[in-house]
Amino acid sequence: PEGGWRDDAQVTSADRPNIIFIITDQQRFDTIRSLGYDYIDTPNLDRLVREGVTFTGCHVTAASCAPSRASLFTGYYPHTTGILKNADDWNHSWIEQLRDSGYRTINIGKMHSYPYHTPLGFEERYVVENKDRYLEERYYFDEWDKALRARGIVKQQREFYRKKPDYHESLGAFTWELPADTHPDNFVGDMATHWIRTKPCDEERPLFLEIGFPGPHPPYDPTPDMAQKYMEREFPLQPVTQDELDSQPAPYKAMRQHNTEVDHDSVVHILDPTEEQRHRQRAYYMANVEMIDTKVGEILQALEDKGYLENAVVVFTSDHGDCLTDHGHSQKWTMYDTITRMPMIVWSPQRFDGDRRVESLCQQMDIGPALLELAGVAPAPTMEARSLLPVLQGDDWQPRQYVFAEHGRDGILQETEFMTMVRSDDWKLVHFVDCGEGQLFDLRSDPDEVVNLWDDAAYVANRRELLDVLRDWRITSDVHTAGWSATWR
């Protein structure tokens, strides 16, 4: 890949920070208490928000795991990487540049590369993948599988959940009945703290440590005590009306029906769930988030005890959100803000003033070149990500006027070849390449994205303007990345 270690006066070897990159799977924006959501307890994430910089206008580039993560760790949009859905080959990342420039590169937990064990620039990988693997590399034995097997434990999984009498009414919400330390998020958190505490520090090389939690991705499976705690709380459940459902484009309508017939990730979707069913799913999901927050606190303490935080940048984010029956949908594969808008916190009190919110639009992948620059590595000139380092440092910064997200046909989004979203501060458009229907939302008057204006004659000019933006963006992207596309694979 292009770019490389600068080794100049701007960044000395002594200045190069340890980079701790913590990423969850399928965590909505509205899951951090200090961002205004008081139905959840997240004291450790709250600390990162209080002492760090939180990007509240951050959006991912894809509506499922692998294409979103591939963008994040390469700095290119899905149509450029060619990774449009889960199980598309993903073999390279800018982590290779960090390794080649002298970083010690470690992965503990989920990355969702494909194949799962591809190096991606990591010297050591302790892979833990989806809780309920069923399609790509279904029989891949990860570190979690091996640990359970060594203890004679068979993990909770779809075949067993299907035997429950209420399986089709549970919306994927089940309690974790095995020992608490065998829960996948506890397991990853504990494995991370074990590595930090037991592996000797490398006195010569800074650390890049990626910690990937499998949750709160379904099955929504907190331990019983956490499930009970959140079952006693109230959550705002966005109403779903027939008018909204009728106005959705045909690929979304087909996907809603498909998800009632195929139990992806142990979730059987229900077209008209009761308030009780929706509440239980939401409660179990939020409980899982608090479990992860607890482990984040333990990881931070271990890092501090070992001296890593004396010179460190910590990033916390997730790869996409979850509708949790909002808009009548299950999981992801749509372009609502609850999927694409993503919490991203950057913590480095030695470098950046804390307790700041950046509301302007950015793409999540924009953190990549900022980390490379902090490490003294020059980002590739073809990179589509735009560095967030200026805003982190409190300097002048040009936010994005538009953010984009994409997704290709897969086993869930079956009725379109390709879906694209463009969003400004005030408007959002969702386009389907092979369907005359789409979505257009006035985010000023309709922030919940309920009233689809695609066919409203009064907004033809708004639709045309955003379609023009999509066209120009794709052409510009192809021209800008042509050299990268020819040399990367």
C-alpha cells in the first residue's frame, strides 16, 4: 500500500502513541448515558466521553459488519474496496503500515475479516467472531470455541434456541445461562486484560491493540442478573405506523418478510410485535451494552497499571447500529440513522482537550488517517478518508458536507443489487440501483425518518439534487482511487 513511516521532525519515535482501538458490534448511538440516554448505565464510556472528544455526527460507510470495518481499516468506500457484504474477501488494511513502521500490532476479539484469520497487518491474532456463526466459515473454531471446548461446555447457539417453546416470539432475546465468564463479551474482555497484564511491554515499539467485542450483536443474550436489571427499566420505543411501512421501498418490504421466515443470528423477526416483545429485546440489548462497558473499564485499568496510558490514544466505536424493530425492521441492512450514525470517542487527555462534542458530519473511516498521522505514518494519497486530526487538536477543520453508505445484495438484502445512501445535515436520500423506488427524508422536520418524500412532487428538486451528488461522488471516487485500485490486491 501507499504511504509509509515519515521519520521526520514532526513525529519522533518517543512521541508515537500506543493506540488502543475498541470496537463493538452493532451498537446503536443511543447507548451511552452521558450522551443523553439515562436508561442505561455506562460509567466507563461516560469517562471516555467526559475526558475525550465524541463525534456525534459520525456515520459508517456500510450497513453490515465486514464492508463497514473494511472501510474503517482501509480508508476507502465499499465500492472502492470491493467489499460490499459480509464474506467478501478482505485481506489488507492500514494496520500493515503501522506494523511496517515499527508498531507492535495485536488483535483480540472480532475484526470480521474474511477469511477470519487473515493477518491484516497483525503480528498476533486471538480471533473471536460472531456469537452465532451460521453462514461464512460456519465451523471455524475461534479462541472462544476452543476455550469452551477445553472446559467441556457447549455454547448456546441457534440449534438449541430453536428448541425453546417461545423461540419465534423472543426476537432473539435469551439469557446467558452458562457460567458468566464464558459469555463472549466477558470472554473477550477478560482475554484482553489477561494479555495486557501478562505480556511484557515492548520497550522498543509502541502498541496498536484492537479489541473487538462480539456484542451487543444478536443473539441478545445478557447474563440473568443484567437482564433482570434492564427488564425493570423503561425505554423509548419509536412507534411504527402502517403509513410508514407502506411508504418503504420494495426491497425493504421484501426484507421485512424474509426476516420473519429465516432466523438470522437467532432472531425471528415479527411484523407486528407487541410492546412487551419490543421492550424485552431492547432491555436485553442494553444489558449487554453495560456488560461490555464493565469490561472496557477493566481494560482501561489494566492498561493504566501497565503504563500504556501514559502515552496513548484510545478510540471507542462500533461498526453499525440495530433497528431493534424501529421502522419495523430487524437488525441492520437499512440506511436509517439508527444504523449508520455511530458513536465514536477519541480519548487522549495528554493531547486533546476533553469533554467536547463534534456535531458536524464525518465518516467513521476518517479516524484512520488521523491515527496514522499521530503515529508518524503518511496516509496514502488516494485514501478517501479525511483526517480528523485537526479537529481533535482544536484547529480549523472542514467537516463533510455529505456522508455516504453502501451495501450490495446478500442473503438478507435480496431484492436489490446495490443500495446507496447520501446524507447532509438536513436531508437524506436512499437509492436502489435497480428499483424506481427510494427514500427521501427532510431531517429538519422529520429527524426520526418516518415520512418518505421520494414520490412527493413538492420535493422533486431535492431528490434530483441528492441524486446528482451521488453521481458526482462516484465519478470523483473512481478517478481519485484509480491508482490504489490497480496496485492494492
